[in-house]
Amino acid sequence: MKKSLLLSLFLVYAAFSFSQGSLADARVSAKKLNKLVKNGKAYLVDVRTLEEFSQSHLASAINIDYKSADFKTQISKLDRKKTVYLYCRTGNRSDKSLDSLKKWNFTHAYNIGGIHTLTTTGLRLE
């Protein structure tokens, strides 16, 4: 019974951790992510609304609102060969965005989570 409880707790934790996303899940450090984006080898995409993005966003991020009618059109303009790092406020919209990108054949896309958590990793706000 103790093993079943531990296994259940682990599965709940694993499911929650996976759905939230993180830099660790993407196997990239904040420093490396900044370098990749700065050198044009990756995209850092904020999928929050324009209003949220205007208030603050991660340095070098572009805004493509997950809830906008032209989300697919805007995402389709990205080079599928480059890595796409997605984030939002909590990781929820970026997780949904990731599902969409996978359907649209983006093979190197990651949900790196919520903006406030990401700032604790060394990523700067603008």
C-alpha cells in the first residue's frame, strides 16, 4: 500500500511538472537560451495577450497571442527548423500552444513555463 501511495504521488507530481514546463525540460540554461535567441537560432515566444506583453515580457521575446484569431498564421511565419521556446503567465497557454505547434510539424518546440518563474532562472524582463 505504501508503494502504491508513493507511485501515485510520483505520477501526480510528474504530470504537474510536465504540464507546467521549464528550462530544465527544454534542456537549456537561461544563458544559453539568451545566446540562441540573440544569434537568431531560436525564438522566444510570449503567447500572452498584447496587453500582458506590453506590461512586461522577457528580453528578446516576440508576442504571438495564443487566443488571437491569427495565432496559426503568425506561428506559421516562424522557421520550423529553429527551436521555439514558448512561455506565458503560468505555463498553461504555452502548453496549449505547444500542442498546436506539434500538430503543425514544429519538431523543436518547448513550453518553458510561466514568466515569473523564468525570471528566477536569470532571464531578464523588459
